[in-house]
Amino acid sequence: MAHGSRYKVAFKRRKEGKTNYGARLKLVNLEKCRLVVRSTSKHTMVQIIKVKKEGDQTLVAAHSQELKGMGWLGSGKNTSSAYLTGYLCGKKALKEGIDEAVLDIGLKTSIKGSKVYAALKGAVDAGMNIPHNETILPAEERIRGETLAQYAQSLEKSESEKKFSQYLAQGLSPDQLPDHFESIKQKIEAEVKS
């Protein structure tokens, strides 16, 4: 451990790699709600959070697991489910009277077209006002699952069945993903009216 009068001990969450306090301070000083997007190896979570002196308050939340209750047969970790989770959170936020926020990606590296930006696009398409640059958003074909369907069609049948076994086990063929995506999006629109 370092010694001396100039040595400064880092905060615990900074040492653990959980919080970037410089970025958090900038977001807190905006005094706007934050659209917080977090993804794990299996799910995507999107929340609208307001900063308060007592601690952050979650106003609205959506989880990719909620999509299963609406009939989603795809994975909870892909770009399509991230978009739908963001769309669901955006619709819930509008219903609560929240129409603007700023994006908070936490410690995730900003990668063009990633799941984080798919969730952002979902919230924006739901009707929220979130400042962003259009160039970072994933392509519409990728969000709808069209690229996945084309890839599955390019494979031989046995190889396709092997690669997409989890989809097939759920009763969803990869070439049906774009239509299934649209039906779930319409179901969210119908169930969560602002």
C-alpha cells in the first residue's frame, strides 16, 4: 500500500470497479431523470431513476423477463429483447408522465450498435426524448432479427438446428423472429397505453 501525504484512498465502489464517480457526478448535476440500462449474460434491465438526497429513486423499471409474460419466445439477452425492454420501459414512463431522460450506461464501454443502444432506441421509439446521436444506434434489420433469420437460412438444416436449438426448444424458428418481434411490440403497445 502506498504511503505519504499525497496518497488518496479511492472509494470502495471505485476500487471494486462498480462506480465511476466522475461520470456519475456529471449525470447527477443535470437534475434530470436517468435512463439506466444494464445487461447481464441472460437479461436486460432498463430503469428510469431520479436522483434524491436520500438516494436514487427508481420511478419506472422494465426487465427482459417481463417479455416472457407477454409471449416472447426469444432469448432475454439479444438485441431484439434489449430493444423491446427499452420500448416497454419507455411506454411505462410515458404512462407515469415522464417524457425525457438522459442515458446512463454505467461502466459499460460505449460500442456502436450494442444492446445498450438498442434499449435506448426502444425508449426513443416509445416516445421519450433522450439526447443521442443516430449513428450509434443499431440497424433496424438487426433489431427486428432479420439478420439472424438470414443467417439461419444460409446454414444447412442440421447446422441451423444445432446453432438455434434454444430457439427451437421454445417453439420459435429463427426465420419467424422478425414477425414474432412485431407481434410482441404490438402487444406492448396495446397493454401499456399512456
